Amino acid sequence: MTPLVLGIDVGTSACKSVLMTPDGELVDTVEASYPLSTPRPGWAEQAPALWWDAVQRSVADMLARTEAGDRVVGIGLSGQMHGLVALDEADTVLRPALLWCDQRGAEESAVLIESLGGTDRLLDYTNNPMLPGFTGSKLLWLARHEPDVLARTRRFLNPKDFIRLKLTGEYATDVSDASGTGFFDVRKRCWSDDLIARAGLAREIFPTAFESSEPTGGLRADVAQHWGMTPGVPVSAGGGDSVIQTTSMGVVAPGMTGITLGTAGIVGGSSNECPDNPGGRLQVSCGNAADRWHVMGVTLNAGGAFQWLIDALRPLAGDGLDYDRLIELAASAPVGSEHLIFAPHLMGERCPEVAPGARGAWVGLTRAHDISHMTRSVIEGAIMNMRAILDLFEEAGLGTERLRVSGGATNSPFWLQTLADVTGHPLATVSGAATGGAAGAALVAGLGAGFWADIDEATAHVAELESLLPHAERARRYNEIYPAHKSLLAQLAPCYQQLAAIEDRTA
């Protein structure tokens, strides 16, 4: 019988799992969702038990349906990056996990950078910024605001690595997810012990970092029995979702750029050597192979902004207002939404500018606008922000002429065409696009299982499915609008600062 590998992706709103053959074919996929908590503006939390429950149920259902449990020879993990799960000596979760889009560590990260002598000095340690949403900023926030929790913390893990602990009993991560903590030297592919010490953190709470396809332990007998699998099946290190989704698109060598349209918006590329990162404006991560590095810019608000709109309107409109209906409304509005611009920074912003205090806003609203204009402007605003990240790639000499796209929003032709029109670039969807993180996790598990010789062979099966060209007139209109949108963050910054001051006084 054909062997299979299992890929599991712990996302922001759902767990996705896939089964993959040595030919790269996806045999089956399954998804289980869970809620997100935002107790304060700029905060985002989840209970790790929600992830584990979703993983257990969804994988058990998929393996029962396919009767393929005894054919699985490897497991790979992907998950939302930058999260913080704090565990005590008994592996009890000490508080809800702080997620990638949580901005509460802004002040603490700024204090650390200042203590080092500025961003350039920080880059000497890691070649990366210490962004407010990074795991390291969250650790520093705990040290200041919840010192009792940090004192009881014996290990911290990223979200996918919490699932690894449940699967294997091992404390481990991979080099791509570790890169997003802010305490990992991406040049040397190891923890920066010097920076950890400068920050006053205990080195022993950091998990061991492995290359993505390396085994990190075997499947526990009780989990294997529940799933109908063989105990001891190796669990590969896997990868952070932002990196491994780009890998799953076949973007593993210079000359191609991947765009992921999910809750966040990711622009990513690959390099055969660790690139310089002047000013720390982009994120540099270790890639999912030992000889690759990954460069990306991430906006915190892409499909998530559209989901916010659905959630905000549903209490008024009822079940009749769903994703498809809002897309219809957006498509009925003219290009540029009659000069209505949406700033999509509902969770603050990371790129093209680090702005944890930024907020969402409509600018240009008049009585002539209705819900169709507002809906279209949300999509346009999110994609305009991604165009600004592409500008940073071009400034850094990274090619953006060949674009591949993945993520949940690729199921919508309207999102895809708007992306082509706003950026002015041709783009192509790829096989497995809707399951990017889980498919990437399966790829590195397959590498670990010997399905393929290297990352290039592993991704050779990725096929371009649909090509889209920008519409000339729509692209011209967006070129006229783009400068106004690009200026919004700077123009609204004083207002955001005033609002933040009020929030601090009333918190």
C-alpha cells in the first residue's frame, strides 16, 4: 500500500490537516475551527486546549474516513507563528496563549532595543527586528506585567510545538518558527544566548530547535491508539506557517515571490544565503531546508479584516449575510469604492510599517456610500497594504515579477483579480493552495520519511493552476488611489496616539 504523511496546521481560526502521497497528491483534508479572544484592543488570546481538541477530533475523523491510519509513516507540523504558550513543570498551561497578532509587548520590545543601542545593534544578534508581536516581546511583557507567571514557566512553546508536546512528550521547535521569536540568530541557525542573557531571561525555558525535516520524537501510544496509527511514527520539526506556506507554493529558490491571503497577508521569498536586513524592515527566517532562508513582510490584517466585517454585520443581517453575499456586494461597487479608502489595521500593524497602535479607519466616507462600497473598500484596503510590502521587496532587490498565491482567500475569484489589479502583476494559483500550512507540514514530513531527496524535489510537483493578468483600466485606477492609501498610516498616527493614551488611562 502507498505510504502517506500527515500534515497538521494550527491556524488562527482553525486546524487544517492533510494526507499526502509520495507524488505530492493530497488524499484528504479536514478542518476544525475554534474562536479567538480579543480582551482588549491590540490583544489576542486563545486557550491551547482548543487547538489540541480540534487536532484530536479532526485527525481522528479523517483517518477513520480514509482507513489510512496504518499507512502514515510521518507527521509534520505547522502553526501560527510568534505565539506564546507558558508551561509549568507539570506542563500545565499557565495562562491563555498570546497570539501572533497580539501587540501588548510594544513598549517592552522598544525598551530592549533602546538598551542594546538601537535596531542596528539588535540586528547584530539576530538579523531581525524585535517586533511587538514576536514571542520575545511577549516574554518581556510577562516579565513586567505577570512576573509570577514567568517565574513559574519552565518551558515556553509556540502553538504548533504545544501540539508536538501532546503528540510526543518532547519540548522542541523548528528553526523557522524559532526565527520569529526575536531571540534566534538566523545567520547561525541557533538561539542567541547573548541576547537572551541581555534580556534577563532564563535560557532553559527555550525549546531545542531542529531543522524542519528532522525527527523530534515519536507518536505516543495513547494518541496512536485513538487515531488508529502505529505508535512511534516520527514527528518532524515542521515549520512556522508564514514560512512553510511559502514553501508549499514551491517558492524555494530566488526569483519568485509567494503571497498568502489568509487571516494575515504574507509576502515571502526564498534565498540560498542569509540576506542582510537593513533597518530590520523585513523579517528574515531560516527556511525549511538547512541551506535556505526566507524573507517576508507580514500585514496583520488581510482576510481577517473581511472576517471582522462579516462578524460585525451578522447580528443585524442574520444568517442571510455570509461570505458569498458580501463578495457579491463588493463586486457590485465600482473600482476604488467611489474614493472610499479603508485602513485595515484592526490589530495594529507590522508591515509595511511597525505600528502596534494603529487602528482601522474609513477615510472619505459620504452619504453616497453604502454597504457595497464599504465592503469593497475593506478588500481593496487589505490588498493595498500588501502592495506596500511588495514595494519593500523591490527596494531590497527581491524580485516580484513572478507571483504565486495561496491561502483561504484564493477560493474567491474576486479577491484574486483584485490582487492582480491592485499590484499590477500577473499571478498564478497553485495546487494545494487552500491547505498551504498543512501541505507544507506534510512536505517536510515526507522529506523526513525519505519520499524526496531535497526541498527542490519535494516541491517539484507543485503546479500552477490558474493565471490571472491585471486588467489595464482597473490597474490604472488603483495606481491613482494607491499613494493616498499608502500615506494613511503616517497621516493618522497622531490620532492613534491620542486614542492609545485614552485607552491607557481607562484600562
